[in-house]
Amino acid sequence: MKTQKQTTTTKRRNALATYQGVSNETPSLGKDFALEIRVRGKSDYLHEELCHGLEDAIRIGEKWFRAFQARNPWFVQDSKRKRIFILLDPETESLLRL
């Protein structure tokens, strides 16, 4: 007969060994992405903000730039580093003018 301690998972064993509780939830900070909106071919960014995912990044882009979808945005999501890049057509600089 196996005891409860022998049937625990590796994650639980490691958590118990370091006296930490086990949680299935990820911290809310870990769910956010750093968003950078840039002009393709340039190293500086036009706008930087935290967002919750690609849908939120699109909403932010539409909020800050007129004719956002017409400027052929490219979307890059780096899930490992929690970053989203939106690269706009070089004519995007005209969007900043009023």
C-alpha cells in the first residue's frame, strides 16, 4: 500500500521541500504583455504600454493611431518574454500629425 507522500507529484514534492504552497493560478502580472508599437525599419518605438494579449494590443493600436488597420500592421507575439510588437508601415508617421 502506497502512502500519500509517495504518490505526490514532482511539483508538489519540490514545493513541500522548499516550504511553499502549490497553486494552479498564475500571478496576474504574468498575464500581461509589454506592447511596443513601432514603424518597420526603425529602432525606436511610437508607443509603449501593457496589454493583456493580441486582442487588447489591436484595441490599443486603433485607439492611438488613425487608420490603424489601413497601415498594414504586422503583429509579433513573444510568449516566452511576454512581449508583443506591432510593426506599422513606414507611412505611419503621418498618423501622428493632426
